[in-house]
Amino acid sequence: MANTCAALLTSYPDLWQAATEHPFLDQCADGSITPQQFNTWLIQDYHFVLDFTRLVAGCVIAAPPQDFNVLFDGLAALKDELNWFREKAAERSLKLETPCQATCVTYCDMMLGLADQPYAVQATVLWAI
């Protein structure tokens, strides 16, 4: 696996950089993100994680029993993450029912559209996300 990752990083450095570096992440890291930017992310990521949870639950339906434990562990972690979003939204007086922005809708629709795909496809997307 390490050789595969190293080969990908060597072969596609621009794609790796594009996938892992973004002004939002830089601003979070250096503390320059505005409260409004963070609030928008918080709400949109909450919606994303809701539908990601549905994706994981769908994987459980399609998965062989030997994969259940890892999927259950993922669902438990998502429960904690969703609770964190709710706590942070309450602290900031944010409404999590705020509609999704177009990019969030696209990602969520893609995840929900996997329900009729074979388990291997669902698991691959789950791993990639």
C-alpha cells in the first residue's frame, strides 16, 4: 500500500495538492477564517454528514456480514460527529435546517444515488470519501 501511495504522489503531485490544499483549510489552520465562513461550512458539512451516514447505512444493507463491524464503528463515529455539529450550531445560534448550497446538493445526491449500486461500488465510494 505504501508503494502505491508513494507512486500516486509522485505521478500526480498537482492532483494531490488540489485535493488536499484549499484556502478554507489554510484559513482554519492559521485562524483567519471569518465566523460567517465557518458557520456556512458547519451547516453545509452537517448536511453532507447526514447523507454520508445514509450512505454508510446503505452499505450495511449491501455488505457481507464480515464487514458489519467496521461499518458499525463508522456509524458510531458519525453519531459523535453529528452530535458535535448540533452542539456547535447551538453554541452559535445557527439553524441546521438552512437549505443546502448547490455543491452540497451535488455531493449528497451522488451519495444517495449509490443505493442501487453493488456493495463494491458503495464501499469504494465510502473509502474514497
